[in-house]
Amino acid sequence: MSEIKTQLVVLGAGPGGYSAAFRAADLGVDTVIIDAREALGGVCLNVGCIPSKALLHVAKVIQEAKQLSAHGVTFGEPTFDLDKIRSWKDSVVEQLTKGLAGMSKMRKVKHVQGYGKFTGPNTIEVEGKDGITTITFENAIIAAGSEPVSLPFVPKDERVIDSTGALEMRDIPSKMLVLGGGIIGLEMGTVYHALGSEIDVVEFLDQLMPAADKDIVKMYMKTIKNKFNTMLETKVTGIEAKDDGLYVTFEGKQAPAEPVRYDRVLVAVGRKPNGSLVAAQKAGVTVTDRGFIEVDKQMRTNVSNIFAIGDLVGQPMLAHKASHEGHVAAEVVAGKKHYFDPKGIPSVAYTEPEVAWVGVTEKEAIEQGLNYEVATFPWAASGRAIACAATDGLTKMIFEKDTGRLIGGAIVGTNAGEMLGEIGLAIEMGADAEDIALTIHAHPTLNESIGLAAELFEGTITDMP
Ligand code: FAD
């Protein structure tokens, strides 16, 4: 049994936790970070954002190479060496987690490996390989993240996988059901489709990626219609594991009448916060029934020396939200007057094509009773999109009607996620349609569609000097 005394303990080393720990250490706070995993980086680096993007890169190249045959360049049918694909993905993760370990060491952040639980408002016990470590702290930041939701009727069978299982890439199933039409399921569906799997997607709601803009998702649906068989407003009611496959029964609008046989079922119905797993109540921290921890704008819980960040404080469960919250919490611990109040948090589905949005969606604008105007630019009219055979795209911007201020934007199309940065910056800086229209966008770029959409906002052109 060992004991450590520190000014700050960070529980969980995902993007929220390591960002908080590094910022605190940079500000001179003596910091300890705890994680059950050996490598820093949490879900995002180890089994989330990064390995999925390595595989999506492979999928994108395969798809682009296939499309080239329409323009006179034909490659042979791809063959797949799963061991090599897996080692490529693992090497990407390793490079980044090693980088984090180096940055942690440089900052003298002490990493305690093991499972941590609060034992009081100033103490945590960590159960690790070498026994128990008791940490006494002045301040704590809880950054324990989230885990996949499982469904009660799903049998325990190695052919039923979650996102972590999908990233392991044990084999390429001939036919896979993606249960849940959210970002994670669609990204993994994109990967497996590129590698040759037949993919069905079932979604309980009437839209894939329910939080995204309706028009953008409509365009996405058009582009994937030959890729995925999508069943909306349909739910899975049972999965029976038999020797020759998983037999899935459906109910709802697009439900097949008979059970359908799959080689794999990927359950991707969302993630649940880990707030209840850290014994936070022993420190007096309130955890909701669903496992979230409530915080104020400075990321402080109901206990004044304990903060919480990342997936376990609420939606959207995204790495960049976690890291920004981490910076806020660390700066407040270090005595600075920082708070978390972004005008928009970008969401990106790195599918092919990508779907990206930030700020208010049109649905939210209607629900909030905002007086707004929409300006859209179809990529079929973009020179760059035509030259790259990427015309299945749309840029949609939402302006406040009275002021012309940009309040939301959504893009579907290749590289939409990279393009979204400009819209996010414009929203955060309070830019209006004229600011964006007068910004000279290079020609021919896909980003031009943002400037051209802004020009379409009523009054922009005539009001220009
Ligand atoms: P996490 O990253 O969840 O890290 C929490 C850490 O805490 C874990 O390492 C865990 O081991 C540790 N922990 C938990 N409890 C304890 C305990 N009691 N003791 C010790 N350690 C503990 N987001 C994006 O923004 N972009 C993407 O492209 C993206 N892609 C994704 C793809 C997949 C397949 C998945 C699953 C997620 C993806 N996400 C993406 C979501 C992103 O991974 C999360 O939003 C992000 O990791 C949350 O960060 P966090 O700091 O809250 O916690």
C-alpha cells in the first residue's frame, strides 16, 4: 500500500483528463492522473476516434480508387491482409499514446495505473497491479468517460460486437447488421462496407444521425442508398444465436417480415456515462440516475473542490468538448476565472461522404422560435466538387434574419469535417453573412461553397460597399 499527496488528482486519462492534467501542470499545479488503462488517451485514442479514423482512411482510399474506373483508371479488385490493416491501425494508436506519455513525463504529471474510487471528499483509492494506492488531494477532476450501452435482449455471443469489437477487425463478415444509425455505427459500417461486407442499418427514429440537420442527412441518405440497406422507424426485438448465424427479428415501418440472418451484429445504440462507477457519492458528489454528474459553467460539481468533465457531464459526447472542458476545470483549479460557454460544438460523422454540423440546426431554430434565414449551396454547382467527382454535397448555413449573424451551419460531402472549422470560427466570432461573403475564398475549393452560400443571404450583395 502506498500513499500520495497532491494538489490535483484527475480520474480518467481520456481527452478530457489528459488535457486537464497537462494544463494544470503547465500552470504549476502538482498533478496526478489515474487510469485503469496502461496507456493514456482514454476511449478516444485507444478504442475510439483515432483507430476508427485510421480504418476510415483505408475505406476512403478503397472507395476513391474504385470510383476512378468511371474516369478511365481501373485498379484490380483489392485484396485485404487484415493483420496488416490491424497493425497499421495499432501503430497509429501507439504513436499517439507514446506521444502523450512523453508529454506527461515532461510535465512531471504522475500516472497511477489502476481503478480509482473516491473514499471521501479529499481521498481516492486506486487498485492497481501492485496493490492499493491512497491519494489525498486538494482538488479532483472526474473524467471517467463513458461506455457502450448494451441491450437486454442481445445474447452473449462473440458474433455480437460493440464499437471496440468492431475495431478489432477479427474478420470481414459477409453480412453485418448495424443496430443504431448514429455516428459510431455508420462510421464502422462505412469501414466494413469498403472491405466487402453487406451492411444493413436499423434505426428506431425516422432519421439517421438524429441530431444532425434534416436536409444534410437527406443528401447523405441519397449517397449511401447503394451502400447500406437502411431501415428507419424500425426496431430490433430479438436476436437468436444459431450455429449458422445470428437471426434478428424486427418490428416497425421497414421491418422485414421474417427474421434475417447475419454473420455479425454491431450494437451501436449510444454510450452511457461512467459517473456511477467511481463512488462519487462517497465524496458527496451527486450523480444522476443515468450516471451523469451535473456541473456549473466552471465544471464544478456540487462539492466545491471536485470538478467533472467530458462524456460523463452530458451530451454531446465528443473528444473536443471533453478537452475544452478539461482546460476550463484545470484553469479554475489554478485560480483563473475561466468558464465553458461555446457558441457551438462541432459534430462530425467521418463517413463517406462526411456529415458535419455546428451551432443551431434548422430544427432547433424552429423549436427556439428564432427568426432565421437559410442559405444553401449545392455542390453540383461547385467547380472543385465537379472536378473531384464529389458533387453529392451540400453546404447549408443558418443566419439570424434581423442581424445576418451566422448561428448554425451543416455540410455533407467529402471533407465536410475539415470545412466545418470555418463555420465554427465564424459562429464563435459573431460573424455575419457579409463578413463571410467578403472573405475571399480560394478558387476552386470546396470551402468556396461557404462564401457562396453567405452571398445568398438576402441583402448581403446589395449591402456590400
Ligand atoms: P474517455 O475517453 O471515455 O476516457 C475515460 C478514461 O477513464 C478511460 O481511459 C477509462 O479507462 C478511465 N476510467 C474510467 N473509470 C475509471 C476509474 N474508476 N478508475 C480509473 N480509470 C477510469 N469523439 C470525437 O470527438 N470524434 C470522433 O471521431 C470520435 N470517434 C469515436 C469513435 C468511437 C468508436 C467511439 C467509441 C467514440 C468516439 N468518439 C469520438 C467519442 C470520444 O471517444 C469520447 O467523447 C471521448 O473519449 C470522451 O473523453 P473523456 O475524457 O470524457 O473520457
